[in-house]
Amino acid sequence: MTDTAGVGALPARGMPAADVLDEIRALRAADRPTHGGRLFAYVYDPGVAGLDELAQAAYAESAHVNGLDPTAFPSLLAMENALVGAAARLLGGGPGTGAPDVVGSVTGGGTESLLLAVKAARDARPGLTEPRIVVPASAHAAFAKAAHYLRVGLDTVPVDPVTLRPDVAAVAAAIRPETVLVVASAPSYAHGVVDPVTEIATVAQAAGLRCHVDACFGGWALPWLRRLGAPVPPFDFAVPGVTSISVDLHKYAYAPKGVSVLLHRDPALRAPQFFAYADWPGYTMVNPVIASTRSGGPIAAAYATLRHLGEDGYLRLAAATRDAVAGLADAVRATGGLRLMAEPETTVVCFTSDDAGLDLFVLVDELTARGWHTQPQLTYADLPASVHLTVTAAVAPRVAEFGPALAEAVAAARAAGPVVLPPELLALAGSLTPEALTPELVAGLADGLGLAGGAGVPDRMAVVNTLLDAAPARLRERLLAEFVGLLQRPAW
Ligand SMILES: Cc1ncc(COP(=O)(O)O)c(C=O)c1O
């Protein structure tokens, strides 16, 4: 086997297929485990035998089909319409509902769906020179990205540190004459909490505004949990003021990556989402979504996944996820020094610690060392640092092992003690401005923290997280962007 790290992708002589696959498999060995129910972020694993093989075969069938022109590839149009119909029906739209005209588009992911929801809202009001959107502080960062890309102002409403939801009166107060969109999450990513959608949509409707429900994360889980008897509050098109909803199929629909659906209550609301251009010598470009050329692979894979799992499959998977959430939450409650950020109501378990002797970032490293990959969340406003667990169906068979591992990891974290940053580093994190960061300073820091390019990311991240935690948001952004920039260097 050749060592592929630091080697460019184009050899002088082409390689046999088997060797190429060996290379990829060797590279993949360094990745976190995408299957097996021990990775609580990034991946959504149903643990269904044969599903991967089916999705891969479907992907391969359509990988070279181009979504650029639905008239050239009607197979893709048919599968997209089928996905949109399924999502709309699941989320309170379609024939026989109060929202019979729901239409939608298949996008490449949640961020793209949210960018397009913001674009549609912005372009529906062309007379406004400085459009703005109102989002709870717990809304996904993709709204900030949309605001940045689309030059739309972002008005953030704080969330209550106990309920982790925004105050509806504060949402109403944040609406200005330039506001084009009000946002609610169902649920939020960080804590898995469903915003008061009915109240927020009512406020938006009263102001004559669009209301987007970001159900990217949980939109494919909440309806099944509700059918199983969970007290899921109204969040979909059954709520009259909700004008658009996003739901990612590459999350709880368990499709391979690259598929989300953006739904609008009616075609008129969707119209400004499109981009069309005829003023050049080539083909008239008509794009409902951001990408122009799009592979049919992810769409076919998602279609196959939905067809294979069916409603009964999703109900079974939701039941397994619900039970896993309950089991993990019990493990947290049973562990001294830990506290749930919120009672789990969806598919997230999120905990923090009030115990000064227990450093959450060290705990995350100790869990990683034991094969449990959780996601640290930094201190934000008056919310403490926390540990996030996205729970999927594949976690269910692992739950019994988690409690003892958590107890062991907590004991090890206590024994190791909290990270103590050298005072000069702590002072730097508190006082440095993003503008004052020079490439040399960043390179020195990266070196000192073991993040220098080439070596990859170190196993133990507590020191890095502690440093970031001590820094204000703008500095965190800049530091991490610089670090990632150091990692993203060409292999020649
Ligand atoms: C609530 C929510 N919205 C949007 C997104 C962005 O989705 P993506 O990573 O597919 O762009 C996420 C991702 O976790 C999410 O949880």
C-alpha cells in the first residue's frame, strides 16, 4: 500500500481499481466510525442491514444524471417530485390538508435550503434596500451564513437560559419595517428544543411576514415521534402562519449525504427562490436551487431509502431512537456532576456540568478515548458549555454500554482535573482582536496546540476547546478559520 497522506491525486500512470479502493479504505481508517452507534454528531445511522448497499446501488444508477435540465432527465424530476411529495405530506401539506398547494425543491443540504428560504423572502420584497431577518439565537448558523452571503441583516433574539427558547414578545419586538422573514426551529440543533412555532408564526403573520420553520434536523423525526405518542407541539403547515419548512433527508430520513427538501406553502411563495437567466449566448439557465449541474446520485439514493424503509420502517426507527434517548438521558441523570440542559423532547441529549472539578472538554476527550464520540459546545451568552449527542436508531443497541463508559470517563476527567491554560494564553484569548491575528501568530498557536498542518487533528482537544471557550465569538471564528486554512493545503 502506498502512503497516500501528502500525495497528489494524479499519478503519472493510472492505478488498478483495487489499489485505488485500498487507498481510500486506508484513508478512511482515520475517520470517526460512521456506523455502530458511537458517533453522536455528523452521521445518521439507522443500523438497518442492507440499506447502505441499496442506497449505493441507487446512487450509482443516477450518479451521472444531471439535475440541470429536468426535461433531459425525467427520471430525476420524477424522483425529486416524489421526495417533495413525501416531505410535504409528512409535514402537514398536500391534498386534504389546510395547505394543499405545497410545492418544494430538493437541495443539496440544510444550509442550501436555508439560504434559499432567505433568498426567496428577500427577493419577494425587491423594494427594500436593506432587508433583514429575525432569528432566535438558537437558530442554526446557516442563517447567519445566508445573511452574510445575501447581504441581509440578521436580528438575533436571545433564548431563555432555562427553556432554551426565545420569548415570543421579543421576537415580535425584533420585527422592523425591513424584516422579510421570521424563523423558528423544530427543533434547534444545539439542544433539540422545539421553538414556540405557533406563537412565532402568528406574530409573523400578523406583521404580514413569511415564517420559515427550520426542521432540517428533526423534521423527519418529529412526525413519527408524534405518531408514537410523544407530545410534539404543532410546527408544520398545520400552523397557518408557517410559509416554508426545510427538512433534511440526509439526517433522520437516513439518506446518504447531499439531500434536503425546501417546502413552500404555495407556488407564489416559492417563485422568488428561482434564478433564471437568458441574456447570454448559451442555454437559458433556470435553477430552482443554488447548484446548476447536480448529480442525480444523492436524489436516487434518498428515493431508494424512503421507498425501502417506508412509514413502518421510520416508525420502528423512531421508536428505537426515542428509547435510546431515554436511556442516554437516564445515564446522564445517574452520573454525579452532570446536568441535562433540557429534558430531551426530540432526538438530542445535551448535558452540562455545574461542578468546577469536572471539565466538560476533558470529559469529551475521555469519552473519545473510550470510543464514544460526542460533540462539545462552547459557552455562549449566558448558556454554559455543554456536550451534544445527536441520537440515531443505531445507538439503541449501545445504550447499556454508555452509562458505565460515561461514569468511567467522568472519573477519569475528575482525576485529570480541569485544563489550566497558561495565564498568558488565557489573557491573549480574552484580549486579542481578530484584526490583530497575524499568520505568524496563528501558525505559532497551531504549532503549540498540535494543530499544525500535516499532522491532522490531535486526539485530545480539551486545550484547544478551552482556549476557544475563553475567546469571544468573533475571535473563535477567526481562529478556527485560520486553523482550517492551515489544514487545507494541497498535497502535491
Ligand atoms: C437545525 C439545522 N438547520 C440546518 C442545518 C444545516 O444542515 P447541513 O449541514 O445539511 O447544511 C443543520 C445541521 O445540523 C441543523 O441542525
